[in-house]
Amino acid sequence: MARLRTISLVALALAAAACEKKGVKGPRPIDPDANSGPDARRSGAVAIAPNQPVTDEVNFDKQDQTDWKSVELRGKPGILAVELHWDDPGSELDVDLFDAVGVQVAASPGGATGAQLKKIAYEVEQPGVYFIRVRAPRAKCASVYTVLARWEGGRAPAPEPVVEKEPAPVEKPEPVHHAKHHAHHDHEGGVQGRIVSSYREGGALILHLDKGSAARIKPGMSGTILEGPAGETPLEGGSFTITQVIDDGRSIARAALHSTGRNTRVVIDTGR
């Protein structure tokens, strides 16, 4: 009888061990997207409009880790600039970009501690639908955020305005003052263009211009933002340097100015 009792106890112990190995007992892994809703997957992405900021929230610990957004880009090829801002300085969020078939085309950049900002710039060769994924990457990451997809649609540059110069007066010629230089900017040897878009990055102002290699623009060339609707007077502190030539009709410049305001005209010194 005692032998039968010993055999039964051993059998029960083996059965309990087998259950533990099969995962019947013990904590189950946490699904970080259990409460995220349909937009936790690309198939449930929420459509957003280009150039319109959208605010939402992710929270890893509350199992709302992931939000997917979709944006339809129309027009010609151009630069898609995605910006992610979040409110909680103690958290970090990620932003990634995918094409129409779900292939990841841009990964979340590393962000400086406390920056609360990440940006992706992607050269779109084929406009259409693109997907943006916002994630709280790990435990204790949670914040309200705003995402913005900047898109100019590769619009063709506006035609150059024709400015007729008035003939210089013969009777009373204007005296030349060498001590001060308040006359209109001399555009000879320069190419006039337009600022397509601008945004701040790393303490500098990034300018997307509508002039490229077809206008003999090269990296390292300098230029100036022009003030006023006619764009004839140099804006104070508005000098910039060409950092990249994208194609025949597009280039990128870097300026120390905080903002261009309503000034959209520029002149680039080509040395011609």
C-alpha cells in the first residue's frame, strides 16, 4: 500500500512538471499592442493629409504601443519630410516610413536626449500612398505626439517675373556713396530662385530651393534671401550656403537665420 502511495505521488509530480513545461502555469508574454486598436497594423492605418499636423498618443505600458498613418502624395517626385514631436521629455518615440507595398524605406533616426523631435527626409521618386509608423519602443515610453508629413509635390517652379528697368535720369544722376551700401542688390552673376519649403534642423534653417544643376548650381555656392514681394533687397542675416544639389531643378541650402518669414525669393552667386 505504501508503495502504491509513493508511485502516485511521483506520478503527480511528473504531471505538474510537464504542465509547467507546456506553459500551462506561469505568466504569459505581454502583447504591447493589445489595446492599440485597428491602427496597430498597417492594414488599419489612419489616413492623414500632407502638410497637416495630426496629434495622437502611444503608451507601451498600457499596451498601446503602435500607431500607423497613411498619407497620399500627389504631383511630381519630390522630398517627403516627416517630423515627429512628442510631449514627455522622459520618453522616446520612434518614427519609420514604408512605401505602398509595406517595404521600409526610412528608419527612425537616433534622437538626442530630451530633444523630443525626430525627422525623416526621403526622396520620393514615385508619388502615391506611403505609411508612417509611430511606436513607443520599450517599457515606460508613453507620450502624446504630433506627426507632420511635409510635401510640396515636386511642383514646377513659378516663372521668373519680368522686371523692366527704368532708364537712368540724365539731368540729375544719383551720387555714388561709398561709405554706405543701401542700394538694391546687384544680381549680375547670380541666379534668382524661390524657396519651396523650409524647416529648422540642428540649430540651422534648411531651405529647399527650386534651382538645381540646370542653373549651374553647385554645393558650396553662397546665396542670399531677398526681402519683400519684389525680392530685390537682401534680407538682413539671410545669407546661406548650398549643401546639396538634388537634380536639374532642386537643391538644398543651410542658413543661420531663424525664419524666412514671408520672404520666398533668393539669389544664388554662381560666379558667372
